[in-house]
Amino acid sequence: MTMFLVRTAARTAVRTNSCRSFCVSHTHLSDRKGLVLGVFEKKEEEEEGTLHLTEAAAGFDKSLSGKLSELLKLSGPALKNGKSRVFYGLHKDFPCVAVVGLGKNNAGVCGTENWDTSKENIRQAVSAGCRLLQDLEVSHVEVDSCGDAQSAAEGAVLGLFQYDQLKSKKKTKVTTQLHGSADVVGWEKGVMYGEGQNLARLLMEAPANHITPTAFAKTIEEKLAPHADRVTIHKRPQAWIEEQQMGAFLSVSKGSEEPPVFLELHYNGSPDSKQPPLLLVGKGITFDSGGISLKPSASMDAMRADMGGAATVCASIVTAASLKLPVNIIGLAPLCENMPSGKATKPGDVVRAKNGKTIQVDNTDAEGRLILADALCYGHVFNPRAIVNVATLTGAMDVALGSAAAGVFTNSDWLWEQLHRASVVTGDRVWRMPLFQHYTKQVTDSQLADLNNIGKYSRSGGACTAAAFLREFVKAPHWAHLDIAGVMSNKDEIPYLRKGMSGRPTRTLVEFAAGLAHNG
Ligand code: BES
Ligand code: ZN
Ligand code: ZN
């Protein structure tokens, strides 16, 4: 070949027919191989056109006697962070090579962003490169580790995910592999972290008529089947929930024709079977219509993801099992629909939670805190070392932080440190929120009962009053509530996630559990 064709990620891409026919004539469409390689930005003091290829890209360039760097200089301005360019016909094994911009080398942890910029840049760049190749119908992609194989794998696996099960026309299925043998262990870890988050995305995105409480429990059971030696699963039916006197949970489920399920997962990964477990509790409303306090119909479809807490908690346990983390984890997911009907709870009704506290249900749309109240009470029987509950709990959380970070309400500085550390590594951030008595006073003031479920001044500080409500059901010294309503879905703000339900913060939960596993 004497001529090499270039495609950029921009809309004005050069994509000629001759380029396409070149690829097709040399290899069969379905087994075309692609390669993603990284390039760092030049340092400020360096002159225009200075190239900083990654180790793998430099090796590839060398094998082609400098052809890649020559073309990179010829083909346009230096690649900015997250931008990519495709070269065709450079190498007989790789008809398409995507070069991606990684930003500054060694950017590291950023104190104001609260994440590791290098890792985020790698996720973003690799994801963009993989997607470009997917659009070209490349079915197998080798990926440069870019100096951090785990982040590269996460970018590839997360970037390529698309929920198209229910469409006739599907995107090209792409398999990925580490290019070279740099850090296979890191790559495989990244694949598991990414696949964990993708499992949560799948459950959240799926329509509510497909993922009912029963179907949710069955899916998780199937995912955990390969780990049967370390995992026990209980799918508790309605009769068990009644025996447990979970009156708050039942008050939500009773408006629906779908039976509730209380899913209980035990992952025994620690060599010490008596090690107190980490307890994860996830809100599992498979559809939140609001109940009698019916939500407006615009965007109500998004409430199919109101089981995001249960999805991320269960997906993180599946991932912990795949990673064989040496830690014990118990997962609890109260699963049901919140629907209006002749049998549904009415505003003003009073119900009794498992711990005997009475609750005036002033608004049936504040249902998440009701199902979590009973799950939290029950969870104490396991004498956990820490309790973390995760819930798409309040629209107010989205108003407060948007999709930048999940809110963490915790009574434990130690637990906060652990969660925060994990989130800096994963880039799926958390931010601490208050648990003042100020808010507790607003939920313990009820005309008919011990508590009311919306707070006295329902609109103000809604995420904080919801957290104060949950606290009434916790006795443990290390408890954290993650309100994930703001991070539930992605438009385009996290560049390595396509538009849709996000599966956040699964990777942060896994990294947090891994941290506990390794610190004893
Ligand atoms: N599931 C919703 C919260 C939600 C809203 C999650 C938007 C994700 C995106 C929750 O059950 C709810 O409806 N909360 C009410 C509480 C209010 C009635 C006190 C809310 O936030 O409006
Ligand atoms: Zn609701
Ligand atoms: Zn809800």
C-alpha cells in the first residue's frame, strides 16, 4: 500500500468508498480485526507536532518503521483528549487502527475533581476508539493497555455496551482483547468490573414488564450459578415477608398484581467463615408509578430503573464472586412494584415496620424508604461490620448534585473514607451529605404515628429528610446510605457510557468491597 486513508471521529470524517472496499477485499467483514492505540498530549514546553506514543503504540510504530507517527503528523492536528482517528491498511493483521488521545501523561489524582484523571482519560479514549471500530463493523478489537490495563478494559467493556436485545437491528458484537502481554491480570480485572456495571445497566434498562421482581431474582440466581460453592441464595416469597412482619414493605407491594420477592444473597469469600459480613441493601422497585400519589406521565418510563439500588448491589456481589474477593458479603433486595389500585395504600394510612415503629404514609410516592426500612431492620440479625444501602431514593438528590456523584449520608467517618477512596479509583464518584438532627425532627413529627414518610416541609432538603427517615431504622455504628437518583441515567455526561441507564455506582461498590477484603 502506498496510500493510507484516515478517518477522524468528527462528523466531517473522510470515509471514502475506496477505503471500505480495501478492507472488504482483504478480509471477511465478520472477522475483521481492529487495534486501539493511545497517544499522550505533548508537554507545554515542547514544540508543536511532538508525539508521545504509549509503549504499545511505539512498538507498533517501530514495527512499521515509523509509518504510524508519520501518518499521525500528516493527518491533522495533535489528538486532543478523547478524540480519535482511524488509519486503514497500515498493517496486514489490523485493517483498521484507531489512535486515541489520552491527554497529559501522568495526570494522576485530581484533588478538586476527586478522581484519577489518567484512569478517566484512558476509559474515555479507549471507549471512543472501540466504538469507532464497532461502527466500522469490526468484530474483534485488540486494545493498548495505555499504561493501565484495568482502566483500558473498563473503557472497552463499558463503551461497547448497548441494550439492543429487543431490537431487530443490532450493533456489531465486538470481542476485545489486550494488545500484547503487558498486564493481563489488570485487563481481566477491568473486564470483570466493566461487566459488573453492564449487568446493572441491563437490569435497569430492561422494561418493567420484562424485569418483574420474580424475573429480577431469577436473573441474579442464574448469574450466581457458576459460584454456587461460595454463594447461597434465598428468594423469600410474600408469606415469608408477612411472617417477618415487614408491614412497611408490604404496604408498598400490595397495590400491585406482581408478587413481591425479598432477595437475600450470601457470598462467603473470606477464608474465615465467621468474619462479620459487609451488608449491602438495595432498593428494588421494579416500577415506580408513585402509587395513589401518581407521578405525572412524562418520563414515568424512567421509573423502570427504580430498582437501580438492587441492581447495583446484586451486580457488585456477582462481580465480587467472579473476582473471588476474600470477604463475606450479604446482599438484601426488597423487590416489588409501586402501583395504584383498589388495594393500594392511601395517603394518610398508617403502617407498622418490622421494628414496631409506626409510619404515616403521607405520600405513596415516597415508597423507597418504606421498603428499605424493613430491609435495614432485618439486616441487623447478621451483625454486619458495615451496612451500605443504595437507592434511587429522591428527585431532590438529582437537584442537588445532578449526575456528578452519588450522595453519601453516613454516621461513620471510617466508612466515608472507604467509599470515597474507592470512588476516586473508579471515577464513579460519591459526595458526602449531612445527617443533621434538623432533618430528623422533620420526619418524627407526625399527626398519627411515630414517623411520617415525607418530612414536614416536604420540598426542602428532600434527599436529607429521606436519609434521616432511614436512620430511624439503623442501630449499627457503620452505616451509609447512597442516594443514586441523580446518577441513575446517562445522557452524554459520562463519555464512556452510552445514553441510557448507567449501572452506577457498581464499580465503586466492588472497589469498596475489594478494599475491605484486602485490609482484613
Ligand atoms: N423513585 C423516586 C425518586 C427518583 C426520582 C429516582 C427521579 C430517580 C429519578 C422516589 O420513589 C420518589 O418518587 N420520591 C419522591 C419523594 C417525595 C414524594 C417526598 C420524590 O423525589 O419526588
Ligand atoms: Zn416514588
Ligand atoms: Zn421510587
